[in-house]
Amino acid sequence: MNSWLQAMKEWSQWLMGDAPLPDGRSKALLAGTVATAAIVAVGVPAALPSGTPANPVSHGSSSSDLGAAAQDWPPPTQSTGDPSGVVASGGSSSGTTKGSSRAGRSAATKVHHPRRTLGTAPTTTTTTAPGGSSQLLNTSAAPVATSHESAPPAATHANPPAPAPSHAAPLVTPAARPPAPLATRAVALADSALVTWKQHAGSEVTGYDVFVGLAPGQELPVPVNGAAPVAGNSFLATGLTAGQTYYFTVRSRAAAASSAPSNEVSTVPFATYTPLGRLDGPVISMASTADGSGYWLAAASGAVSAHGSATDLGSTAALTLAAPVVQIVGDPTGSGYWEVAADGGVFAFGAARFQGAASSFSLNSPIVGLVPTADGAGYWEVAADGGVFAFGDAGFAGSLGGTPQALPTVAMAADRATGGYWLVSADGTVTGFNAPDIGPRPGAMPDGAVIGVAGTADGRGFWEVTRAGSVYAYGDAAFLGPDVPLAASAPVVGMGADPGTGGYWLAGVDGNVYAYGAGNFGTG
């Protein structure tokens, strides 16, 4: 040590000019000193931890918190799996930030560290997503790091580098699936069928696709209208086989999305026929006057022809209907009638009184008929799913709505003695509500699809009729014919009861009328 001090003294005197250049021994000591100093200057800083400041400052986190936060630094970029960034599910308005939540702490908890805040805090906008859920959308353009549970360690740089910007995909809202339309009817025509539907109010659609099948629930996956959607609310399916039952559903389109299938409607096209009388379109229904001295025939357009003592009191033929007419019904107390459309619309003419309409409801299935009360001051509307809607003085006694059915409901008859009614399915099955248990028994079901029903004058019985003209009588209804199915050129589409004689009429799609125990007042 003394030798080193003596050598350093000689070098200092030489530098000041008070002594000659030191000898070789002093030079060697000086070289060793310089080398040692260099080693110290380089090695010591390298040996110290680069992320630990000399005087750590606490920001409210424990040492274990700092250790956990160090694993998340630099801040993770936003996940691109969810374009909205923050998603709330189940209708909640609070969300979980992708990639930043931690077990054991609420995702909404944020610990802010002033020394580590980067950029600008994001603003949020709450929107409502399809299905009632909410979304919180990040509207800040600058990258932020405010959603970590604990602060990252203090850095040795005065200005830490900004995190890499996120390259998340732009927010794209998936096309909302439109609601399914209500298929109102499939009108049988010669080797074809006119399928009609109605879209629910407030729905924005760009078109419709129509699907057809040969069995219930087995519509083909390719629409019969082809690639181009249908712009209106009806489609004529052509090239069908007469006598074959066809089933149809409709889907609505909105941008790139399609709705679920609508309810199913079916029909049986017929062969070419020659219309009888003045109605241009096919006949779909008939109704008797109050005393049975006349009747009306109606087409799907609502056009009416009057026969016997019946008079033409008006129709919906000049109106643009949302759905086709499915039935004409006589006022049991006077000169008048109602026309009812498949969407539940009711149109009263003459002495018939309007009491309300099922078209004011969101229907799950089309309306298939209307039955008035004994005094004509009310009526029921019945839907294909067995739903019943009562208006005026008609009492609600129950329905099949919401009950699984093998085949759709096709008609209804009223029991005037009890104020109840019967619902009739396409296979002839009868379900009574506050009405006697009458109808076909097992082993004695109709031999074809039932298309219509007519009640007796006292309401204690009714008839069922098939498209081939086979008639089945129940309760106090009397069977008057035909003894064998009709060899008609056009199928039977409706039936009317004669309250004066207890007889009835059958109406063909061509306008032909077959009378049994009742007067024949003309065709078409």
C-alpha cells in the first residue's frame, strides 16, 4: 500500500513539474490502477438490477401486487375476438374487459397508478344489442392502460415507451335476424297454389323465400322462388300436381340474414276447371241467409255472388288486403254477412256488426274461420293452431292454442245451448269447450281431409265435409247425402246449413252448388 501511495505521489509531482518522469515500477502501478478503475466502472452498474430504483416508491400495492403486475407489462392489446371490446351478456349493462380480468377481483375494479398512466382514459357508450343485452363500446382512439389490477414496477427511464397500438378489427354489427312472417294461406288453384303471408309490424325486410314440401315439416331446403327473393307478400307456385297435398313455409330476408321458418300452410291443387257463374277466382266459402231462402258464395279476393233471396251488400274485392279472405259468414238475425281474412281481419256488411278483429294481435297461426253467436252481437275467430279469439258477447271457453296438434284446426261450430263451441281438426277430430262430447269415434273417422263444418240451427249438432264431398253428421244433425263421394269436376271447398229446412249445401271450387234437403238457388 505504501509503495502504491509513493508511486502516486511521484506521478502527481511529475504532472506539476516538480519531479522527473517516474521509473518503470511507478509506471506499472499506474497501469494497474487504471485497469482496476475501468473494471469497477463497468462491472458494478451491470451487476445491479435494471428495473429496481435506488429508492422504490410505494403506490398503494403490496410487493405481491407488484409481482403480479410485472407479468402484465407491457399492457396486453385488446382481444380481436370480440370487436366491441367490452361485452355484457344476459342483459347486464356492466361488462368484462377482454384479457384484463383476474380471478378474485371484480372485472369492474380498476386500480389507477398516476406514475404509470399512459394515453387518455377511454370513454364509453352504452348500446342495446339484439336480445336485450347491452354493449359498452370503447370510443377512445388512443391506447390506454387503466384496467390492470396493480401497477407495473417503476421504470428507470423518465419516459417509458408507449405500448404497441392494438390492431383490432373495426366494429361490425352482425345483421339482425328478422322475425319470421305469418304464412296466412295457400290458396289452391289449377295445378298451382298461391302462397300468401304477412310480416309483423315494424319489421324491416328486403324480401322473402318460399319453401315447399310433400309432408308436414319436410320442406325442401331450396326456395321455390330461386335465388331472387320475393318482393311482395304472395307467391304463385306453379307446376304442381292436382290432388297432391303441398306444404309451404316462408322465411323473411334482411340484408344477409334470414328468419326462422314461418308457420306451415298447406293446400291441394286441383285440375283445370270451368268457372260457373260470375266469380272470376275460385270459390272458397259459402253462407246462408238467416231464413235459408238464399246464400252467398265468396272468392279469395272477397268478391261475392248472391243467390236466392240473398243480396250483394258489398265486399272486399276492391280493397288491397293484407291477407286473402278465407270465409264468408251470414248474420243469423238479419240481412248481412262478415268476411274474415287469414290475418284475422273482419269486414262487416249489411246488418252484420263489427265487434273486433284478431288482426290487432300478433298471431302465431292464420285465422281459418269465424262463428257468430246466436244473436249476432258477437263472434269467435279460430286459428289453425286452435287459438280462439272472442269478441262482442261471445264468451271464451278455452282453446287449443299452445297445445301440440297432429293436424291443424280447420273449423269451429258453436253450441248455442251452452255458449260453448267445438274445434275440428283436419282429420275430423273434435275438441269441445263447454260443449257436449260429440264427434267421430275411433274407427269411424272421416275418409279424407275435413275442409269445412256447418252447425245446426239450434246449435246442438254439426256436419263435417271433406274435399271429396263426403259428409259426416254429429249431434242432432241429420245426414242427407251424398251417399257416395261426389265425382265432381272440382273439389268441395265449403258447406252451408239451411236454418229453415235443416238441410245443407256443398260448394265446389268452380262455383257449383250441391243441395241436400235445401233449395238450390244457383251456382257461381
